[in-house]
Amino acid sequence: MKKVIAILLVLALVLGVTACSSSATGDKIGIILIGDENEGYSQAHIDGIKKAAKALNVEDNLVWFYNVPQEEECYDKCISCIEQGCKLVITNSYGHQYYAEQAAKEHPEIKFVCMTGDTAKSSGLANLSNAFNQTYQSRYVSGVVAGMKIKELVDAGKLSANNYTAEGKVKTGYVGAFPFAEVVSGYTAFFLGMQSIYPNIVMDVSFTNSWSDLVAEKTTAEMLIANGAVIIGQHADTTGAPQACEAANVAGTPVYSVGYNIDMLAVAPHAALTSATNDWSVYYTHCFDQFIKGERIDVDWSEGYESGAVCITKLGPECADGTQAEVDKAEAAIKNGTLHVFDTNKFTVGGQKVTEIFRIDTDGDYVPDSVNGIVDGYFDESHYISAPTFLVDIDGITKLN
């Protein structure tokens, strides 16, 4: 009789565990995206989500919403996710967070993750989280690639007077979406990566005021090229800038593209050098695993090269000789902590070394005014909160608009 009772107890325990696991993995996950497969940033998220979902066997639990603007519609989609049985809702664009936070306040039983957001910690909500890869690291490395190409062009005497400033500095350009910290952090890291190879450069930045506008990105790149830029970087989500570089390059102008999110060689085979990119599956695997286990999802999560969350795409055929060796060296130094992207010995502001760069805006004017981010001689990006907070105009970079 005791054996029968023991067996029944064991069976009950096994069934209970199975039921709990099944319940957890059966909960749906809502995905709200700013774009779709036709836009590089969201495509990278889609790839990462699908890879993570497959690894954790929750592919059938996903509820997708594409092309959701950073407007009230985002809140409506959050509610729609909940109505369809989602227990976790993820948004992937900065402006989504305000609508997701509203839904999170109204539905404390539902977990929300705002990718690139920065309000989870300050909100105090137990069901709201932020996450962002340390993309500034791969921006820096992609800058190393660009710097090698600049050095090659200079050494070979392939640049004209239009490619130099009056002071003899080589001109480069950058197509930015918005003047947000995420963009500023990225283009500054890119600039510092170029300077690590060829110091005598300047960079003009022009904003399109859109995350994804192929025409605006293309015409902005064309303007920068006409002004003499030999490298065009981008924090914008279409192939507009690489297309402009390709057309100019084929026509005989020495200009090269460093893209974002996806490999740009298909649209710019003669001009694309590489792209800074993310492997979002690293975070999504971690996030989905915490969700399945019923754990608190990290309030702020941010990782980079150390976990494979960031990288650059394959080097294009026009990259300078020796580029791979310099890339390997930079990546290894970032991983082992001997290279800090925002080392304050590498840049100045108004000709002066910087000792304070604040992270947090406490008075609502969108200018950080508390919590110094400089630690041990470098700005420790994405440490206090996951979202980038570097918002400083360093010497050598000019914002045109």
C-alpha cells in the first residue's frame, strides 16, 4: 500500500511539473515592430526572435504586429496582444516605450520589454524591462574598417582637394536618423574607430528625422558625397546611403559605405565595406528563457562582443589589405577590457579633456544632468541603464542640422 501511495505521489509530482512547464511555454508572446522584413533594423529583430523561439520551442506562441508607428496605435497593439493571450509583450523602437509603459501600468500581470527604451528603471514598474545591445562596440570596429580604407586612399594618392578640409583633414560623413543618444553614441564610436587608424579626419552628420526613409537617406548621402566625404556611415534603416555611395563610386568618385543592421554588398558591391550589426537572438534567448521559467526579466540588459550580441558583417572586396587583422585586434581588445570605446584620452570637447558626462535627465529638458558616467577614465556606456546615454558633441564631428 505504501508503495502504491509513493508511486501515486511521484506521478502527481511529475504531472504537476509537466503541467507547470506546459503552462509556461504555452503563454503567448506579443511582438510589436516599427517595421517589417523590408527594413533592416526590424529584419534583424525578426531573425533574432525566430532563432530564439526555435531554440526554446516557442515558435507557435508568437503574435506578430508589423509597421507599428510610435503613436497611440502602439498602445492599441499592446492591448490586442493581451486580448490574444500574450503574457509577454515586446516592442522594438524607442518611441514605443511610452505606450507600452501605459499598458504595463494598467496590466501589472503582463510583462513588457521595450527594446532601446530607457524608462524601466525610473518607472518602478515590476513588469517593465529595457534591453539594448552594446552596438557602439561594433560601430567602433566598423570605424576601424573605414579608417583602414581612408589610410589606403591617402597613401595611394587617390583623393582630391575636395576630399580635404582647408586644414588638410580627410572628410567623412554620416547619415543619422534622429539626434538621440542612441544615434550620437553610435556615430561617435564610429568616428573614434576611424581615428584609431587614421587620426587626421573630420565627420559631418546630417539627420533625416526618420528611422526609415530611403529617399531622404539617399539624398542626404549624396549631399555629403558632393561635399567631399570619402566614407559614409549610417544610423538609418534602409539601403539609401549605400545606393548613393555605389552610384558615385561606379561613376569614379572615391567614396565607400559602412552600413547598419544588414550586409549592404548586394546593393553596393563596389562601395560597401561592412556593416555594424546585432545578433538579437542572444538577448531574446535570454529573455524568453526567463519568461518561460517565470523569472523577473532583467530590468536593464545590455551585452556586446563578450556574448556575441554585436558584430560586423563580412568584409567587402574593396576593404584595404590588413583590415581583418586590425578588426581582430580591436575585437579582442574590447572583449578583454583593454580597449574602451569612449576612453576620455581619445577625444576632447572644445579642446579640453572631459571629466564629467552625465547620464540621467532629472528635470525633463532632455539634457542629462545627474550621475557621472565616466569611470576609471572612460565613459561606461550602457552600464547604468541599457540604452545608450552618450550625448556629447566631441571635437571633429559637426552636426549639419
